[in-house]
Amino acid sequence: MARPSLNDLAAFAAVASHRSFRKAADAMGVSRSALSHAIIGLEGKLGIRLLNRTTRSVSPTQAGARLLARLDPLLQDLDQALDTLSEARGTPSGALRINANKSGARILLREVVPRFLELYPGVELDLVSEGRLVDIVEQGFDAGVRLLEAVPQDMVAVKFGGEVRFIAVAAPSYLQGREPPDTPDDLHAHSCIRQRLPSGKRYRWEFSRRGAEVAVDVPGTLTLDDNDLLVEAAAAGHGIAYVPEHFARSCLQAGRLVTLLDDWCPSIPGLALYYPRNRHVPSPLRAFIDLLKDTDRERGTRGTTA
């Protein structure tokens, strides 16, 4: 039996782990056709089918599952060995993939990424910004960025960017002739600009005061899926919006928006970069985390906010 190449085995592990040729190809930076040819060649060399394929799904066969169980730790050990060589050179190198929400991506691009790329030119940084919360391990990311409260419990979280405050805002023109809400329940008498989450669900506005927590499925005829659009619609007088404060800051300073229910809108822990707890941390990610912590400490001493 011809011995398969390491590239072919890595290709199989990627497809079997992602259960998708497309996702595996994206993670490896190759074409789907190249990946498909590699798997066909590997199965031919081994004389056994490793993957069950349909038009909608890919899954390991029994033999493929056994091979994957043995391959995964070997490939991780290889990655760690190569990473040790990178450390021996004194400069991290290779790819670093981070999945972030838009707020997190903006902060990283403004405060961390320029310094990181200058310090570590041998690292190729892939920063993917999307709203939905993904399984970073399944999708082939080294780390993710989300609100701390949304980080899975089996992950290591590194807080950054300070606290976040969600606020209810409306244009003075909308409030003219209307009684401003005194409590979250009063929102039922108003027109609210609702938000659709990436999962497809509609966001219920969450408030708290002195230990009391309230979630309101607000009424309204307009639903949007982007915080910038929510602010724009509120400033145009279409109703009350509920957004992170920094998105509305410029409109508040210009007098185009005013805040409502201030005592029901406390600050909450902000963003965190997170990564798998029980996996080897590659040197590019370690370097990124160290720089993120340094930047956040400097940011804290300046007293600035996101």
C-alpha cells in the first residue's frame, strides 16, 4: 500500500472535522476541487472509503472515524512542534484566524491590529467579522470575540475594551407630544425599532435596576439587523431604539438623539477574546493575546471607552 502524504491526511482530517468540503477548503485556503481530488486519491491509496458523501452532507465512515480519532492528536502534536520552532526563532509566524462581531472587530482594527502586524510581519491575520455566534473550533478559527456573557463556558476568555452599556434612544421629534417611558413596561405604548438577531430571532430588550431584571418584546413596525441602521432610524424619528451606547454617541452629542430609561440601563461586562481551554495555544495567538492585554492596560490608564 502506498503511504499517503501528510497533506492528504490533513485534508481528510479537515473535511471530516468540518463535515463540509467548503468549510474545510476555506479553513485550509485551497479550492474545493483540490480538496476533493486529495480525498479521492487518499481513499484510492488506502483502498477504503473514508467519507460518506451526499449532495447535502459529508460524514466519516466507520473507518474514517477511527482514522480521524488517531490523526487529530498527531496533527495537533505536529502543529505544536512546528510552533516550537517558530518560538525558537523568536518571532511568531503562520496564520491566525479570529472570528469577531463588528464591535469587536472595530476595536481590534483601531487599537491592536496595526501594532500586531508591525511587530509580527510573519503572521497572516484573518479577521472575520459576522454577527452570528459560531463554533470557532468547528469553523477552524483560533479565537473568537463576543460579549463576555456570550462566551461558551468551556473557553478561556480575555476581557478587553472596557464595559458596555446598552441604552434606549429616540429623536426629540419622535418624543414631541408623547410621554417618555418611565419603566420598560411603558415601551408597550410606544413605537420601537426592533432588532433581528443573526439567528433569525427577534431581540428582546433587556433592562435591570437594583437587582430587578426585565426583558421586553417591544412593539413596532420596523425591524432592522444592524446597530448603525438602528441609530440612523431612531435619529430620523421612526421610534425608540436600543443599542450599545458607543453606536449612538455622535448622534447624542449632536442632539439628534436623547436617552431614555437611564436608570434601567447599567453597564455590563464588555467584550472578550476567547479560545479553547484544552488546546495548544499557537504562538501567533499568544502574541496577539499579550498585545491585547498590554493595549487594554494602556487604554485603562487613559480612561477611554469603546
